[in-house]
Amino acid sequence: MQEINVQYVAELARIRLTEEEETRFGGQLSQILEYVDKLNQLDVEGIDPMTHAVPLVNVTRKDEVQPSLSNELALKNAPASLNGLFKVPKIVE
Amino acid sequence: MEYEIVIGLETHVQLKTRSKMWCGCVNQFGGEPNTHVCPVCLGFPGVLPVANEEALRLTVLTGMLLNCGLPKRAKFDRKNYFYPDASKNYQITQYDLPSTLKGCVEFESENKTCRVGITRAHLEEDVGKSSHFDRVSGVDFNRAGVPLLEIVSEPEITSVQMASDYLNELKTILIYGGISDCDMEKGMVRCDLNLSTRPVGQKELGKKVEIKNMNSFSGARKALTYEMNRQIKVLRNGGALIQETRRWDDAEGMTHSMRSKEMAHDYRYLPEPDLMPFEPETAWYDSIRESVVELPLARKRRYMKDYGLPPKDTETLVSNPSLAGYFEKAAEHSKKPKAVANLILNNLRACMSESNHSVDDLKIQPTHIHELVQLVDSGKINSRIAQEVFNAVYESGKSPQGIVEEKGLAQVSDSSTIDAFCDEVIKANPKSVEDFQAGKQNALNFLKGQVMRLSKGKANPALVGQVLEKRILNP
Amino acid sequence: MDKSIHAFLSINKQGVLDQAEKADREIAEKGLSADRPLLGIPIAIKDVLAEKGAPLTCGSRLLRDFVSPYDATVVTQLKNAGALTFGRLNMDEFAMGSSTENSSVGPTCNPWDYSRIPGGSSGGSAASVVADECIASLGSDTGGSIRQPASLCGCVGLKPTYGRVSRYGLVAFASSLDQVGCNTKTVSDAATMLGVISGYDKRDSTSVPRSVPEYSAALQSSIKGMKIGLPKEYFVEGMQPEVASSIRQAVEKLEELGAEIVEVSLPHTEYAVACYYIIATAEASTNLARFDGIRYGYRVDGKNPFELYCATRGSGFGEEVKRRIILGTYVLSSGYYDAYYLKAQKVRSLIAGDFTKVFETVDALVTPTSPTTAWKLGEKMDDPLQMYLSDVCTLSSNLAGNCGISIPCGFTDNPTLPIGLQLLGPPFSEETLLKIAGDFEQATDWHCRKPVINNAGA
């Protein structure tokens, strides 16, 4: 059975789980990981990984300036703002 | 036991593009907070990045200037970490397939030519900027998404001076190539320092200490010096160093261990699914190669060889590419390149700094400098008058010849006029005449000065000396 | 009416009246024009596509108050075509789910039986079309999210080729799999909608620069002589017998219409679900990192940013989203990347290769859309793996980037529930799919059957 350290991974993903969720997810995720283990039946030696569904390359845009949002519109959905900034709890380095 | 240090540097440079890396917001320093932002650089739901072709071009050009290999294939990846200044909580960067490969920088340090390997230069995006208040912080995303080039050196730098010279050379190269304005005050260049210490003769590197986010070269120098001394002291006292990240406190002048509770980094890199890979064509590389400029070191060597300039002067010129370009135009047809350089380095720079002009603002043209040097060289004006003419040309942009004629500043070499001035001065200063006759050389200088004053500076100083001497000693 | 099935999250009443008035005036003044094929036609939009000034919640508590400052490219295209965009449709939170039960504001019900799910994640998109609450709707399809609800509710669901329709303004679930498409009442409407939303978009680097054909014209021609493959792997164990028999009858119908049916094999199909759930969750874990309560959205404060993130995301995301983010974070984390993510990407190549190979011999594939009809609300909520396995017929085409369409092909008797037929084609073969689907629709009347909608509320 594949064990997954749910607490550690949830912290990496910045998601607080209740103890009950942690236990339940642990069981469900182990089950899913066990299922996906079937990929190991396949020999993928020499197969290129597929990252994109279309084979495009060299997609760029011209270096041209487009209008920006106003400060008001930028902050309109912000839960908290301060002097035109997005307000956050104190960042301690 | 003797110890030696090994330094590696990661330099982040903002690229000189009009717009940001993934969106059309202006790439411009300053502005009211959160006014150079749009849904894309704010990481709003549903937006997609599209790569700025000019940023890719500048990256490849940098690679060429740093003698880097160029890949057949490059791509972008997501580097995942949560931080309030990261608008998507991942940074788009080039992880395993950067746009440039290994290269090197050559520069002079402590009278030697040094070469430091470049591991890679890769393209990524800048993050927003946090301000800290009493109890809260605030984030401005104007800078978020500005194209940022990270230039990683090999750990091949062996002294603080060498690190400093490397950084300055790199900066000059980037300014030369038009890659970045490298304005430190605007945060366009920042660097991370890696320093380790080991006993001389030991092969393996010591424990690597990383000092992040230095925003001035002088700060970097101080931090490296402090850290070197600290590490050597720890080792001398029989202590052990650990691999860690330290923070430089400029006010205290020390580094501090960052023992934050933050969990170990696990960036979970993955290929950016929203951006397609790059498979540059040879023709594209060739077109960029046309923008490759002469590197500062090569230019320095050329100035010393072709113009006979002393190392100090060449350095000053070369470190300022626009001034160097100005110099080359002025010196192009001059027989006295050294005199041209002097005028530029002394007079021109002084006037520019006083009036806060840049080379582009100047009324005085390189040909004017050349002409002025010719006027002095041919004896048309003396070097003191040249100063006055220079100032007038600087102000007006009129030709030196024109100024000389307009103001009647041509040197007086006519012997009867000079004789008359000399006679007048000899008559008026019998004491000095006596002193000179008694062998006091200074007295002659005084008398010469009086003649020059009488001629309003226009008399040919060499001629004045000769006439005075002849008249006083053989009356 | 919507009280019964709860397809809509919000409706812009004033906005739609104004738009309708304008459309009336335009029709009166200029008449209808080919440039404005949707003039005055009410189209509803899955709440995952940005529409300027409208809420964009993605069915999530985290975005419950978010109002978009910009239009998705497809929304601009709809507006330019004259459509009335008037309402936002319910969905599984961030398009993660197969039943619309993962919406933070409660599920949408199947118009044929309110005690059953409408499929997902675009449950609102399919249900609203079937319940005649709109003419057509936009949805998104990452693993079957347009086609499976179409099948379970009984309408047409079209997932275009990856890169055919711009993703700009589509809130990403799994960027390399997501594609915008539509639910419609008829194949001909699907052709019209596709014509409007297709095309290259410079804001989307994965958008393919390729001209847009006259899709409606494709419907004129016949499927006579076409070769259609029947992939044996899609007739899976546990398939509902009525589904299997309806598909068999549909296949016979296609043969009658002149198509040649051949059995084909897509040998890596059994690995698709595993492959899909690794890739989709990995991409989702990073796509959804931006929902942190800093720049927008719901916030639970904390004494430092770390605490704020954990609290906001812990209570702002629903259970399925949290489960998938954690799975995705895990498969990308140090030490596991190669074993899971890289491996899955390689398997994805094999799956895509199966399709490339098979499309060398056939024009399209015919399969069931879903192995079962709509199940009861709550039935699979405690078993995420079973829920994932229900997408087995649809998600391979997302992995490969192909196009697909689901059309009604039958009903179960008791209770009366729709069954969907899926047609899959190689990249940019939408015309072929529309042609087959159109011929089938002409020859059958499944699409004419309507559920009785009562207004009493579920």
C-alpha cells in the first residue's frame, strides 16, 4: 500500500486540513495511488514525454505596450488594500 | 593553516523591453503602485502568458556576448512556491532547458586577465515588491512579470576584488549590448552570492553559504568581505560551517543566518503547459548575431593600443559606452587622441555632471572636440583660452572656430604686440625684474602671468617667456 | 423554473433585457446577417469563463465574490456574433468532478430525474440546454466535462480539438487538457457555435493558427463511404447493458446510413484514467496555487502569509479540489516526479500514439460517452476512484488533444434516462464529426424527446 504523508503535502500546497480530512484523504489517496501504479506495467523506455496536446513551437508576441488596469480596477476584488497596495499580514523574512 | 575562498554569483538583470514578459503592461520603473498591472501579471483567474519575443532576443544576445553555447531547444517551467509577491504562486522560469548554455566572461582584475565560467543565462519573470509597515505589509505588482535574466557564474571567483570586477564587467557588457540599463538604484540588477571557504590545497569545496538579494555591488562587496572573514574565523577556531542561507544586514554590516521556520523548499518544477517550447532557427540566431557589439575588454585594449591612452583613462571611457562612442567619433581624425580624451574626461564630464546632461543631450559635438584640439595644437589658441572656448561651445553648440573669431580669442603671437606688453610689465614691476636677475625663477612666472593678464590670456605663453627673458637678461 | 434543476448560479436580468432590446433594434434596422449568426440568441456560460462585469466563481467559495474585469476570448466572440449572454452556469468546483455535486452552492439536478446528477463538470451547461433555459451554452472539457453531461442529460456536447478554441479567459484546471466547447440542442447549432468560438487567438500560446471552415456546410454532405472505427476497449466491464445495446443499435444505424464500421484497438486505453489523474491533478495543483486570498477572492486572515494561505485554502476549497491539489502536489514533489508525473507524460505519448495510428485507417471512432446513465445524487460521493473511472470513455481524447462529440442515441425505460453516443476524430476533424452526428440526428428522433420540467423545486 502506497503511503502518503498527507500532512506534509497539504502544507506544501498551503491547505489546512481537519484531522478527519487528513485521515480520510490518506485512505482515498493511497487507494488512488495504488490504482495509478498500474502505469508501472508499461515499459516507457525511450518514449518522449508529452507535455502539450499540440506540436507548436516558437510562439511569441511582439514587444508592444498595451493599456493596464487602473489601480481601482486592479484592487476591486482585493479582500484588503492599503494605499493602493494589496494588504497582507506582515511578511517576516 | 591558510584558507581560500570560492565565490559563485547569480546575477539577476531586468531586460530593457518596452512591455513585460507575458503581457502588454509597460516595463517601466516606478509609477503609482499597481498601475502597471493587468489580469495577466496579477495572476487573475483564466489568464494566459505569451512570451515577449524581444526578451528572448535579448537573452540570446546576452548568451552571445558571454560566449555561451546556444541550444537547439529551450522551454519554460513553473517553479512553485507561495509568496505574497508572486502573483501566481509560481514563477515561470527556464529550469532544465535554458535559452543559453555554458559560456565565460573575460575581464581584468588586480592587473591580471581573468576568466570566469558562465553556467547559464536563463530567462524568467520578476516578482512584485513588498513594503512593510508596522503590523502589515503591502504588495505592489508593477514589477511583477518584468523580464529578468538570471546569469549564473561557475564557482570560480577566488577573491572579493575579483567578484567585484566580475560584476562590474558583467554590468558594462550588458549596458554595451543594450540588454539592460543596469540602473542599480532602480533595482535593475540584484545578485545572490555563494561563498565557501576551504584550506588551501583542499580539492573539495567548503560548505556553501548563500546570501540572497543584494541590490548594490558595494553591498555585495561588503557582504562577501564580512562572510569571508567570518568563515575563516570559524574554521580557525576549530568550528564547522554549515550549508545555509544568510541575510546581509547593511546597517549592522553583518550577515545573519536565516533560521526561519519555513519548510524546506520543494519547488515542484514542471514544464509550463501554457507556453510552447522554442526551437530557434539558425536564421534567427544569425539575425541576433548582427547585434553583437565589441566587448568592453576588447575596446579597452584597442584604446590603449590605437590611441595610446593610459589604462585609467580607457577604463573610465569604456565603462561608459555612450561616452566611449562619443570619444571615438571625436578621436577618429585626430592626431592627438590623448588630448581629445583629456577634454572629454575632464571638461566634458565636469560640465555634464554639473548640468545633469547625458551624452544624447549634448550640444557640443564630437567634431567640436576634435576642432578644439586642433586649434590648440596649431597654436591658434592657447590651452587656457581653450577652456573658455570649450565652455562657450558646450553652452551654444557653435563651432570652436566660430567662437574664437566671434570673441577674438585667437592667440597673439605677433612680436611687436607681445614686446609692447612685456615692456609695460617690466616697467611696472622693477622688484620682480631684480629678483629674476638675481636668479629667482619664480619671478619670471609672476611676470609672465602679468603679461597674460594684460593680453586677456591671448598672448602666446611660450613667446611671452622668451621675450621677457631676453629683455630682462639682455636689455 | 431553475429552482427545480438549479442550472444557474447567477442571471443578469437587466443586462439581458438591454441586450435583447438592442438585438431587436438591430434586426429591425439591418435584418439578420451572416456576421452575426447568434444575434438575439440567449447563450448561457459556464461559470469558469471570464465575462467582464459578471461573477466568475468557478463554483467555488473561494471566488464567490469575484467579478471579472475582462472578457474571455470566447465571450468576446459570442458578443461579436450578437449572442445574449445572460447567465452563469453551475459546475463542479473548478471543473473538478463528474456530477456537479462538487459545486460550493449545491448540485444541479438532471432534468429527466431531479434525484439524479446531470453529469459534470459542466452539469449546468447541459441541464440548462435540455431544460430549455437557453438555446445553447458554453462549457469546458478537461476529461469529458462537456460530453458526459450531454450524454447524461440528453443533448449535444462538443469538445473541439485542443488549440481550436482559445483558452484565454477559461479558468484553468489542467492547461494541457482543457478545451472550451458547447452544449446545444442540435448538431446544426453545435456547428454554428463552433464557427463562432473557433480561431486563432494571440493571447493563447497554445492556440493553433489555422483557418476556420464553414462548419455548417459540413452538415450538407453524407457519410456514405466513411470508415468508422469501433474501439473494442471502450466496451468496458461494468457497462450498463442498456447503454451497450443503444450503442450497438446506433452503430447499426450508422452502417445503414452508408458508413463502414470496423473494429479497431486502442491498446493503451486501460491506462488512460491513471495517466489522466496524474497529469490533470499535477497541473491543477499549480494552476490553483493563485487562489490564495491575497489579490482577490475569499480570505481567512492569519498572523502571517503562511497561516493566511493555509486557512483560506483549507476552508475556501471544497473537498474534491483539496484532494486533487494534494494528489497533484504529491506527484510533482521531490523524489516522486519521475515515478509519477514524467511516467504519466510518457504514457500520454503512448495513448496519443494509439489514436494517431488508428486514425490512419478510419475517419472517426464511435463509442459510448459514458458507461452508465445518470446516477443518484450522492451515490459516488464517498468513492472518488469510482467517480474517476466513470470518465473512462472521454478522457483519452483530452490526453491526445483530439476532438469529440456526444449526441443522444437512446433512453433507458424505467426510469427514462438519456444515453449518449460519442464520436471521436483526429485533430481538426470537427467537420467529419459534425457530418456523422448530423446524419445520425437526421435519421433518429432521440434529440426531439424532452423531459417534463415541473416548477415545484427539487
